[in-house]
Amino acid sequence: MITTTGATAAQPLVAVFDMSVTANSPAGSCMLQIVRGLKDCLSFHVVSDQLDEAVRGSSVHWLRVPLPQRPVLLRFVTYQFLCPIFYRLRHRSSHAALRIATQGEFVSCDICYAHFCHRAYLALRIKSAPLNPLREAARWLTHRFCARKEIKAFRNARIIVVPSKRLAADLRSSYPELSQKTIVVIPNPVDLSSFERPGDFDAIEFRHDLQLEAGDLVLAFVALGDFERKGLPILLESLARVATPSMKLLVIGGRAHEISTYRRFAERYGLSGRVTFVGYRSDVRPYLWSSDIFVFPSLYEIFPLAALQAAAAALPIVTTRVGGVEEFIREGANGWFIDRNPEALTERLTRAVDFRSQLPAIGAKAREAVGRYDASAFHKRWADIIFASL
């Protein structure tokens, strides 16, 4: 067995490549779960710009690759350039028994952990007039760059791991050369106990702090950013069409510039007082516990953690048919699917007013449905793949 500093014969060394292995990174949080769940039986070298302090220790060594925070494309390019250099300098005389990398962030990996298909998304993108053309152009360039890198990683990897059946299908249709490649589906994890609403949580008081009334029907929308892809413009337009002033919206996430843009957008729709932008929050749970419905009209997802967490918090889900959610949402039982347009979403939100009393029961079924995505099942699946690959 090949090992290096920090690993023993009983604990083979696994190198992990992801720019941000933290709880607040969509893909990185899943990589963090791998490290957290398996650090007692494996040694890890984490090659990243950021690593959650909670997992650092004798079996988890951090090889920091310093990166700029903005723009995103420069961050990707810098990591692509520096990561192989830093890794090879650290492992000149020996190397890890296994290398796991997110998407195309390190193309010479044994297991590629895919969380997107940039080629599929580029083909799907709707050409519309974006609120910020420069930012949209930057995002397009980033996706183009990532698409060029992801196929190299897919080709080199022995195994590709994906969170959803939809992403597995997207990879095979976008890259026919992967037809013989092993693609394994391991759904994203959720901490069910953490997202269960405590009995002593005072939702009325929390709403009051947000200037929401106890009787308001509160919609929750959660996204780190990229509000246009996630469907916030459609949600705002739909909310403006619903003639129920007590229906309110919480927008959780986003950076200052994006929030400023969409706040003006909401004002143009006459939604002042009905939309609350709370910005980025490291803990979204109290906002979910204070809401009635989670709404997510996204264009493209592979298994959105935001929807998974909302279901774990016992919220009914209103969503487009994107990857992952279509595997646990049952129409009318624990949520609803909509077409991605304001007319369809407006109709669904209008109907929600009529059966508000049923929402808690529907949310409870959503939580029940995601029970199979508990972190322990995620750790076991990954342990099976890693030890079979050593």
C-alpha cells in the first residue's frame, strides 16, 4: 500500500482536490462530508484554498493553495495552475493511494466527483436579456472554461461519482465517449437531526425580527448566488401577480451587488414590503423554520442542497424538474413540480393560499422522503467506493 507523511498501513492516504472544502460550498460541503465521515479509517491530504477547521487533525492535513476570491473565473484558473505544482512539490517521493477531485478542478484524478455538467448547461441556457450583461458574460466564460476542464477529468478518472440520475444521464448524452465509463450515483447528504425544527423555536418572534407577521404565508428562496439561473426573476414576477398581500418572500443568500440589483427589480414590481433580502447566512435553518413553502424555479441543477435542506426542515417544495429533487418529490404529496415560467408558478402560489392548513402535513412528508439521504448512508457508499478502488 502506498502511503506518505501522515498515513499508516492501516490508513491509506487519499488526496482530495476542491477549492473550498467547507460547509458553505455546494460541492465542497459534500467533499467535507467525505473527509469528516472517513477520517478515522483514512488519512487525507486536502488540497484547497479553504478547509473547515472542524476536520483538521492528525489524519487530515491541509495543503493550502491560496486563491483570489473574485472574479470566479480567475479563481478557477489560478487553482488549475497552482494545484498541480503544490501537490507535486508535496509528493515528490511518494504519492497518495487515491486522488478524488471535484469536477475538473484537478484533471489527473482517480475518482472524479461531478457536481455539474457545464456542457449540458451551456446547451440549455436561455438567451435572454440579463439584468447585468457583464456579469452574465463572465459566468458564460466560466462555464466554457469549466466545460473544457471537466471532460479531461472525466476521461482520466477510473470512476465518476454523481449525486443524481439526471447528472449521470447528462454526462452520457453530453459526452458520448463516457459510454463505457463507470458512473456511480451517490445522492447528496443531509443532516436530518440538525434541520429538524426544535420544539422551543419561536417562529413568531423570529418573523417579527424580520418584520413579518404571524399570519403571513412565507415563501423561502435560498441560493448562494446566480439568482437568474436559480429563478428569482420568475419568482418575483409571480409573487407580484398573486393578489394576496400577506404572501411574503424571504430571499436567503447572494452577495451585496446581486441583492442590490434584485431589490431594485422587486421594487419595479411593486413588491416593497413583501420581499425581504437577508443576504448570506451561514445558518439558514431558522429562516426555513419560519417559512411555509420552499420555492425553487431553477433552470439547471444536479441535486440542490438548498431543496434537500428545506425538505429536511419539513417544508413543502415547489420546484422545476431539475436533477435530484425529481427523485424524492411526489406531486401533490410532498411538493409540486412547475414549468419554468411566471404563469405556472403564479397558479401554484395562488392555489397554495387555499390549502394553507395542509402545508405542515405536506412538509412532514417531504422530510420523511429525504430520510434516505442521511449522512451515514452517504459515508457508507463513499467508503465502499474508496476501499474498492485502493
